[in-house]
Amino acid sequence: MSTTTGSLIIRNALIFDGTHEDLVEGDIRIEAGRIVEIGPISRLDLPTLDAAGSVVVPGLIDCHFHAWGISLDMLEMEASRSSYVSLKGAARLAAALRRGFTTVRDVAGGDIGVARAIDEGLVPGPNYFYSGPALSQTGGHGDGRHAHLDLISRSHCSVEVVDGIDDLRVAVRERLRTGAHAIKIMASGGVMSPADPIRVPQYSPEEIRVVVDEATRRGSYVAAHAYSPEAIRHAVTNGVRSIEHGNLLDDATANVMAEHGAVLVPTLVTYLAMAERGRALGMAPVGLEKNALVLEAGMAAIERAMRSGILVGFGTDLMGGLESEQLRGLQVQHEVQGTLELLRSVTARNAAIIGDDRYGRIAPGAAGDVLVLGGDPFSTPSVLWQEAPKRRVVKAGLVVA
């Protein structure tokens, strides 16, 4: 948790605690960055924020964020100077915080330097969980080289191509040594990569298992980019815990995920945003074609996962100039889940995916991260994704927006 903390009383709140359907009327007292009391609070010695007429929810969590995702062109993203990428990433993190996302999980990039700068208050940002560069096989989703070009990028801002059991073992250990929260692998083709079919599973079973083994022994876990049923089963049966995207999920594969205790982090908004704006922002034609394949299937995948009892989180996966669509992600997933299930996914369920119960809930002992919505999402859902005048973001007891 950040060393930059504050104390605050939020009065006259209608509280959604992250899980329960019933809203609770009361005040919230935050001291030194943590929630210490909920109920009628008579103290007058702390700063006060009046939430009358507003539902207050836990700070939102984006479980598939890309601070380092500064472009829709993979080669540009990977070949840019790391100093520029870091500064651009810090600006993207600050913008996410202003939107109400007080915690993000960066699953292809980030490093201990930016996390430390946020914790020390040098730059504003959410609680930052990062994987470091995702791992990709040669010719896999993270390999941004077009087949006809002979290029090498050495920066590894978001993705590093690593093949073979021994090299993967070292790569995982290095990420964990430098503070990575989880390990990200590319387990199927993707939309933005130029040379890989979207359905084909990637990495051998032995390669995935060594990544899982190293992560698990350190108390961590593996998240996998995977679209197709074949790739999802390949990942889950070899120990992967978190499936990212999962758009082409079918019923049989959903049952396999449930049997293995895997979770799903859907990222619906990125496909809609790429379909609408990708061409204008320079997205390659091959990417636009692959995007059309997964766009319509994503909503059905969430419904299948929920029917199978899979924990469904929330992510956005927005790259380049599409980052401004982050709040719209709530609107898109709301079409499938409705208000209550969406709020659970973007708070308590995402906290469970991360594995840190300080976040995603409003209760004594939790982080003092809340979002005052400026209205009631159960009667007016749009207050979740529209920045109303009375909307306020609080992180660790400090009003940040």
C-alpha cells in the first residue's frame, strides 16, 4: 500500500461493500489510509466529504490494464525507448486513477521502478500490480515481427520472446525477483500480432508447466492470454489460473475451467474500441480482421462462464489512444451482467483474482479506496461510466479526483 495516505470521513453514504446486494446507510471513517469504522460517526476533527444522494463503492479494479501499452503497433511499442515508455505509462496510470480505478493489474509490462514511484507519492497512480514483460514463444502473440522482416527488439517493454524450459525458468525467476505479482504468458494467437493464427495454442505443455511451477513455488500464479477453447484447455490443464480474454470459450471448456478452479478476466471494450477507432489509429488490417472474429463472441463467453460457476472479473486491455475508453468497459460488460454482478466483478471478484483482500471491499481493515459515484447505479446504471459532477475518487484516504 502507498506510503502516501490520509484521513477522511465520508458522510451520508449509501454503501455497496463489494459483495452484498443490500446497501448500508452510514458514514465511513478512514485513518492513515485504512477504513477503521462504518456507521454513524460523531467525530469532527477529520476532513469530511459529503456523499448525500450517492452510492459509495470500493475503488474500482482493472485486472487487465496495460500501462506500457502505448501504441497499437507492437513493433513501435517494443522498440520505443524505455524512458519514454515509463513516462507515458505513468501518465496512463494517473488517468486510470482519476477515472476511479484505484487498483490495476498490469499483465504485460510494468516494473518495480514505477511501482516504487507510485508508492512513494512521486507520481499519482493506482495500487499497481504488475507482471513485467509477458512471455511469448517465437512466432507467438507477443512476437511483433512481420514474417517478411528481419528485426530484433531488445527493450522488452511489454513482451519478451523466450523459448525452452531452461530459459523460461530463468525468465520467471527474474520477474519474481524484481517484484512481479504474477507471470503472464501468451497461450494463443492474438488480434494485434501479425503472424499467428488466433486459435492455435502456444507454448508446449512442458514449457507452460515450468512457468507454473516456478510461479507457484513463490506463492504467485500464471495468467494466460487465450482466446480459443483449445488454447484455454491447454493452459488450464497445465496449471494456468487466470484466463485473459477467453472470447471463444465454449461450454465444455468452461466446465474444464471450473474443475481446475480457473478464473476469467474478460476484456470486452477493447474489441469494440478497436472496431470503431483502430483503423484511424493505425491498426494493421490483419489485426482488424482478427478483431472482428472475437468481438461478438465475448459476451456469450461471460454468460457461459457464469453459468459454469467460474469467477468472472473485469479488464479493459486498451492500448494506445484507446485508453480513454476505460470507463466504457463498464458499460459494455453491464450489458451482460447488470449492475450488481458487474460491481462484484470490478471490486471483490477482481480483488480475489489478485489475491489481496485489502482491496475491492468497504469494511474495517480494508484500504481506504472508495469511489463516490454521484448517484445510484441501481436506478441509473450510467453513473458507473459517466463522470458526474459529484463523483469523487478516494485512494488511501486522500481525495484524488
